[in-house]
Amino acid sequence: MDFQTLCTFDTFKSLWSHYGYGGNLRDVIEQEFTRIKGITYLDHAATTLYPESLVRDYFQDISRNVYGNPHSHNPSSRLTQDTVDRVRYRVLQHFNATPEEYSVIFTSGCTAALKLVSESFPWRPQAESEPGSHFCYLTDSHTSVVGIRGLACGRGVVVLPVSPQEVENRARTKGEDVTCQTPHLFSYPAQSNFSGRKYPLGLVRGIQERRLYPACDHQGRWFVLLDAASHVSCSPLNLQECPADFVPVSFYKMFGFPTGLGALLVRNDAAGILKKTYFGGGTAAAYLSGEDYYVQAANICDRFEDGTVSFLDIIAVNHGFEALYRITGGMHNIQQHTYGLARYTYMLLSSLCHGNGRPVAQIYTEGQFESPSTQGAILNFNLKDSRGQIIGYSQVDRMASLYNIHVRTGCFCNTGACQSFLGITNQQMRRNLQAGHVCGDSIDLVDGQPTGSVRVSFGYMSTFEDCQKFLNFVAECFVEKPVAVNQVRLQELITATAASGVLHEEPPINITDGGAVRADDRAKPTEASLRGFGHRDSNSHWEAYTLTNIYIYPIKSCGAYEVHDWPVGPLGLLYDRSWMVVNGNGVCLSQKREPRLCLVRPQVHLPSNKLLLQASGMDTISVPLENKTQTHASYRVCQSKVCGDRVEAVDCGDEAASWLSDFLGQPCRLIRQSPDFTRDMKKRPSGAATGTSLSLVNEAQYLMINRASAELIQKLMSSRQDDAEGDQLLDTQNVISRFRANLVIAGVEPFEEDNWPHLTIGNTRFVVAGQCGRCQMIGVDQETGTKTKEPLMSLSAYRNGKVTFGVYLTHQIPEGSSKVSVLSAGSLIQPEPHSS
């Protein structure tokens, strides 16, 4: 059975029968999730998506009812209090618990719930007369759990990380019970947010009863913190079967809305040990301001909810439950549906091979997705090329974005699991940090070794088509053709599934050919086959290296303005990316979010000191290049971010804001970098001027590309035209415009500039600051604002997944120099290659 046959719904149904919720899932998607049309959303472990009926019903609720502060006693406040209490009960009902057994403390999220436990737990340091407390956690834990150790260590507590294997392997008969009441805390996840592995819920009682390690080795009273945030998004949790003492959850992982709201479920028998020091509004039964006298509220929820709870968000949770059960019928159905999708994706991805027979993916899992009781709807992996080398997760993420496939990459706030699965030692982690890699960045490989991985995760509204599009994306972009399937591996997985009984009525499919099936005979163009594209003969070479074009982009992410002779200022080309557009919340807009920005054509008119804003169908308006009216009311100072850097800016007034809002169809404003604000370059290359300052650019003062490199990519795109999905063939100038460079050069071999450390253009010397990594933004046609997959696909194909094009430059103008430097199109270029 070839790959294309495996990627059909009939094959999927033969492998898993529990799909959907009794009706037509497509109808549900069209009614409840119209906004995801064209999007393959596979990041449900980060947050799931809310159905439209949830938000609609919620807004109808708060529009029809008056909800007052629950700390008051008027009718609107009583309505709020009653509704909040109703939601508490609904939460307990969902987890099969009662108010007599558990209390629901609302927090701002799962992390806040964990922090509440860490700050309130009665940690006891070691003393001569009795042992001290232990804080133990599974190494496969979220950062927010591991972070408890910071507080615990500060209070003299022994911190003990425990590997998953140790819990049961080191279990033994506990010592003789004594009256020791030293409190200890053991934390573990019901489901790993890294791999989706489900840990036995029976560990809760095993630790509480001191039958399992580490509780069996230490006398005292053991409490269990069960991190349920990842588990409850797609699986039922029955607190009758696992009576954990503390259970933190986040509701956005369950419903998608509201965000910023979670809860700590506290077993009432354990609540008495928690001790607070701070007390906020609503938590006191009585206190005196003139004396150290305070009596805490008797109700557990009131005691720990400092101040007024986010009652409107809590009301939204009720609508979340209503929508969830109305659409799916319950968590068991969700578990079956999502597990089936994850299992199917795992089976095909783990069997997928390059044309030479090498596997395409390294999958990080403890088992083989045998059962929904041991595995959640998460698949974690890295892709490998035909030589067996890991493809960096950032490259996968960029290509996925081009296909509108939303995944998660990195270590997922779970360093322990990441180290374990990827084989990263503590020493390597420290070396990675020294190499510049930090949590959450895009440095995916250090010395050829992965620093993280790719995660896809499913939600209750995920469909077979999501799996299909993802698998086809992997095959199209990362598999050396022809696509092959390891039939032996696939048959083993199918047999294991049948043996486990999870197929139920559906018979397994039969594979008759034990060899590798070749599904696609269309081989990807290789560098050798394209060699003629990048090597000009002696009759076509340029006589000299030349600067052919100069572009400035006065407004970040808006259209280019070509100039011929242009001043160079301390931040780069004068007025290049001095302005940017922000949305109604003050967040920078780019063509990734709003591709129509490229249709805004700003022009700098130096004689009149004006920046002209032009766009088709709009009247031309202007804003001053240099704002001399510092006290104008509408020119307020504001803050935003560019590439993670805080920038201080000045608002350019209501006229520009209205013009941009009308054209883009959303509230937005034009802001300009404050003249007295300095933003330094993050990674200053060797030889660059001290304190290299930047405008609102991403990385460096200039971006330079090579016309020959663009021509090569354009020819490669022509060779791939048969595989294109009706995309119009781009000419070389269109390709150049998509890379949005400041400087375009000619007379150079393709990608020759990658190896230059320095160059001189005219009389100005530049330092090469590194290569420019590309993303899906180069798919935006700068003339129409439409998106295509090219030229990113061809660039990735030619450079073997390395999507860099062009180099960053910084200038070397002597500090304190009053001489104005000018760059001119047509200037000669003198490169300085690396010395051999």
C-alpha cells in the first residue's frame, strides 16, 4: 500500500473507528469554527480553539444580565455570586468530585495555582528532633512545577528530582509507621506536555500511602500535586479514582476561552495544611489595621482568592462546559476521537521513509501509542534528511507556516523530557546556553545536535483532513523522492493495535508487499541538476561588482521606495524603517499578519520635510519627517516591541491613524521611533562600530541581496512549475521585491556574498553581520498583497532546508564624524573575502 493510499479517509477508518461525535463533523466545523478555514491548527496542547457558539452565548449572557462585584450584597452582586458558585459546582462535576470532597479556588491559570501551593505549603526545614520536608517532582514536568524548587530551597527543604523509572522500580515495603507528621510534596503530570505520555493515576494513592518511591524512603505525611493541565484538554479525569491533594488546571486548554483563568482543586482534607501570609480583600473573617490581628475566612475558596475574582471570565467557563458537552457529548468521546488522529499520524510518520529507505522522522515516545489510557493526543518528533541528519525545528516551523500549518517547536517548557528524549546532558545544556541558545529562541541545532523538537497536538475539533494535510506537507517538503513506506514497520504497528483491542469492530488492513513502496516518482531537483543555473559562462559575467539598486522602507512592512543617491545616517539609510504600523492594542503589524501593508506606498520628500502616504483608492496624506511640535496632544509617546526589543515611539496623529485604519480595515496607528531612543544591535559582529544602533529594523542596519542568487531561485521555480498549485510564474524583479533588501548587487556568483566578512561600497565600508533567515513573509507578492508558497519552497529545496537569503550589514562610519556619507546606485563594490 503506497503513501497516497495510506493518506485516505478509508484507510484511516479501517485503522480507527471512533471518529467524530455521531454526526457530521464537517457540519460542526462549518458552524462553529469557520475562522479556521484554510488553516491546519495542530497546537491544541498550547491552547485549543473556542467554538463560536461559546462566545456568542457568553456575550448574550453578559449583555442581558447585570453582574456586580460579588463582594457586595445587592441584587446584581448576588446574581454574580450565585453564578460563580454554580460554575464551581460545574467544575467539580466535570471531574467527578463533590463540594464535600474538593474546593475550587479560581486563579489566573495553572501556573498561578502551582505558585499558590508552593507559597502556602507548610515547608519544614531539617531539625535535630525531626526530619525536614522533601519536595519531589518527576523530571518530566513543566517549568512551572520545577520552579517550585526555588521557593522550597529557600526554606531549607530537600529538593529531589525523580525519573519516571524510579517511582515504581525503587518501590519497597515502607518502614514502620511512626507519629512523624513532616509534610512532603510530590508532583507529577497526569500527561506529559512534551510527549503526551500518560502516567498512571494510581501513583496518587501509591505516594500518599508511601508504597512508591520516594515516599517509601521518607517518613512523614505525603501530599500529591497532580499537574492536570495537559491531561484534561482531551481526556477525562476522575478524582474518585485518583484523589490527589492539589490539582491545577487552565481553562483555555479545555475550551479555548477564556484565557487568563485557571483553578486549583484542593482536597478539603488537605486544605487545612495550607498557610497564607498575605491576605487580600475578601479573604479575611476579621482583622485590625492597628494591630497584628487577622482571622482568615472559614470558606476555603474565600480564603485563597485574594481580591475580586475575574467573575466575568468565570461566567464564560459555564458556557465553555455547555458548548463542549453539546458538541461532543463528553470527555470520553473527545479522548477516543483525538487519540485516533494522533495514533494514525504516528503510524504513518514513523513508517515514512526517504527514497533511499532511511526514516524521515525520529519520534519521541515511550511506547507505540498502544492505548488512549497510556498516550494522549500529542506527537513529538524531529525530521531527518536522507543522510540521517536532524533537520532543525525552526526550518520545519517556517515551512509549516508557509502551508498555514500551525505547530509548536522547542522544548515546550519541559527541559527534563527534552533532555531525556534528545539525549542532551546537563553539560551540553550549559554549552548550548554559552552558544547563545535560550528557551524559546530559534537556535535549533548546536554542533549539529538538536536543541528541541516539533510537536503536533490535536483537539476535539481536529479532523482527518488535518492529519492528511500535515502528512502530505512532510512528504512534499522534507522527503527525498520517491516517497517510500516501511511496510514491515507499518504492519507491526497495525498488528499491535489489533492485539490491544482498540480497533474494536474494524478489521486491520492487510499489507501484502513487505518492501518499500515508492509513491512518487517525481524526484526533487538536486543541486547537481541545477548547476547550470548558478554558474555563468565567460560571456555573461559582469565586468565588476556593482550596486544596482537602493531601496528604503520608510514604514516597516510597507512598500519599498527606490532611491538613487541617498544619505547614510547613524542608524543606516536615512529614514529607513523609521515608522511602523501598530494595531489597536499597540502591537506591531507586519505582512505576516496583514499582507496588504505592502500596498501602502510611502515616499520620503526631503525638500518639503514630508513622508507621503499613498495607496490605491486613497487620497495622499503626509506626516512630517521631523516632528518639531513636541507638545502636540495627539503626538503622544508610546511603547511597542520589535523582534522582542522594547522600542519607544511617538504617535503620528489621528489623520494618519484614520487613513491606515480605513485602508487596512482594522483599528491601527502610525508611530515613529523616538529620536532620543537608542536601540543597540543584539549580536554585534567583529569589526562593527561600538554600540551599533538600529532603527525599527529586525536585525541589522542594512540587508543586501545578490541579483544572481535571485535569478537562480527564479530559474529553480521555473523547473518546479509542474509541481506548483497554479501559482503564477514570477519574474526576477518580483522575486527581488519579495526579499525586501536595501541593497541589490550584481557581478557576483550566486550566494558568493555569504562568505564575505567585509565589503566597501563607494567610500563606505561595511561589516557582514550574518545571513538573513527567511520566513513565509517572502511569499507575499509586493504588487498585489497575495500570498504564495514561492519562493520559500524553491529556496529551501536549493539550500537543503537552509532558508537563508541575503546578508545583514552594518556600516563603519568613524564615531564623531560630521561628514555625511551618501550611497549611490551604480557604485563599485570591493568585497573582502575570507583569507585562506
